[in-house]
Amino acid sequence: MASADTQSLLDALDEPAMAIDHGVVRHSNAAARELLGVGIDGKDVRLAIRHPQALEHILPGAAGDVEITGIGQFGRPWTLSIRAIDQGMLLIRLIDRSAAIAAEKMRVDFVANASHELRTPLSTILGYAESLADDADLDSEHRAKFGAIIRGEAKRMLRIIEDLMSLSRIEAVRFVTPDDRVSVAEVTASAVENAGRGAQHCSIRLDVEQQLPAVLGDRAQLLQLVDNLLSNAIRYGCEQGECVIRVAASRGDGWIRLSVADNGPGIPREHLRRVTERFYRVDAARSRESGGTGLGLAIVKHIVERHKGTLEILSTVGAGTEVLVRLPIAP
Ligand code: ADP
């Protein structure tokens, strides 16, 4: 292979890559020079990559893939790929494994969190069920009280399981673009009607522009999205006397803007970035007491992603929270 070809091949790669000829770096791309230093071309590979474990694989010249941590940057995980290209030359590529490791960690954390969330009410149920079964002298007042606790905790488990199933159903159709023509005006009106019964202490205002164009969507999911945002506004935004929730929909440039805003206590800035993570709560006890599962905003985020929309959470402590969703107008 001519030298110019090798260089242009390396330049076309996004990951750090080098061609090594008899232990010397002959060519490198910009990503490799950024990681290992600008002067690596022409250097002995042992000086360019000062990593004994990587060199153990590169110097003998045997093709293969090895998982290695810490080349160029402390703690950064790589797959070191070694391939023979031409007349003793080796192609060395460093493929970043950070994203794959983060995804795997998220999966493991999710299973651990979900198990913990389900085990807590289950332990309570077991404890009270044992008292009911074993204590023959228990008076009727205590029996009724324990029964009510068992029912409450079982309902909580059911809500968590239903939300987990919702989340996995939405994930299963993640790559299937929804294609029904859905009226956001109709969906918001239905959600406000559903919420009305549970929201005696706050007033909900519906402010929807006339003649709003349709979006291409999944009606059940869009209804779930507005339902979740409204329940949060009621659950967290309605603690003081004068609470007002505004559900608004209007037309933007190519988008429908759908917003649910409350004048509640708001979300502190340091939590804002994380509230759409599964099971993340600002105040776990308050969320549980009021029937939250910690999955509402994660479900919202997944529904918005499936609809190729955008999600913004704007909040000021002491003033309120607005969740703004943009959905593309149907062509
Ligand atoms: P949950 O089931 O706990 O409500 P969510 O995923 O819907 O879970 O929300 C995550 C967390 O974000 C909540 O526990 C709450 O702390 C915070 N949050 C969500 N919406 C609001 C809001 N409108 N006002 C204040 N805090 C909110």
C-alpha cells in the first residue's frame, strides 16, 4: 500500500489510529496525536505509547483485540485493535469503550434499583401478613389497620410494575416511528379531564391554540405523557393553597409546543439534569408518600424520543416548574 493511501485511510478514521513499521510509528491520525502527543510520527512505538501492557501485544506484532485501560489518559477503557496491513506494517486502533461500559453500568444499576424498589414494599407486606396469620389475639382494629397497610403497599408494587412494563413496551417500539395522526388538542383535553378528579386543591387551566395541526404519533403514549406531567404538577406543584397548573399547546415553526407548568416549589438546579433517570427522585419519601414510582419522567423522555421530539425541564426554586415538549407537525 502506498504511503499516501495509509495516511488518508488513517485520517478517515474517527478513533485514534496509527500505522507502525518495525516498531516505529510511520503514520498517525489527528485523534492519535491528540491522545498521545503531536510528535509521535517517526518515534519508536515504545516512546509513543508508554504503556507496558499495550506494548506487550504491539511489539510481537500478533493481530488481535485486547481490552486495556489507561492508554494516554488515566482510567480510560479501550479496545486495542492490532491488524497486519502490508509488508510488516501494523494498523493499531484504539476503540473507546467508555460508552459501552456506561450502558452496562446503567443496566446493572437499573436491575439493582428495580429490585430494591420492589423489595421494600414486599418486606412490609410480609411483616404485616405474618402478624395477621400468627397473632390470634389481634383485635379487629389492628386487623383492619394491618390489612390497609398491606393493600397500600401491594398497590404501590403494582404501580411500579405497571410503570416498568410501560417503559419496556415503549423501549420495544423505540425504532418504530408512530404514524397515526393525533390531535394534541384532544389529548390534552382528555388528560385534563382525567386529572380533574384527583386535583381538587388546584385549578388546571387548559390553553390550546385553535386549529392546531396534527402530529404523527401514538395517541395512547401521548396521553400517558401528558397524564404523567399533570400528575407530577399536581403531586409536587400543589402543596400551597394558591396553586395553578397551566397546560398549553401552540404551533411553532414546524413544531407543536406542549407545556405543563405549575407554580409549586420547583426543582433545585443540581437535580434538574437527573430527574429523567429511572428511579431518580429529589425527595424519595415525598415521592413514595404521594404515590410516585420514580419512573414518570423516564417514561415521558422515552415517549418524546420515540416521537422525535425534544424535552426541556425549566424550573426555578420557589417559582415553579415547566416541562416543555416539542413534537414535529405531521407533514
Ligand atoms: P415520581 O414518580 O417520583 O414523581 P418522576 O420521574 O415523575 O417520578 O419525577 C422524578 C422526580 O422529579 C420526582 O420524584 C420529583 O422529585 C421531581 N419532580 C417531577 N416533577 C416535578 C414538579 N412539577 N415539581 C417539582 N418536582 C418535580
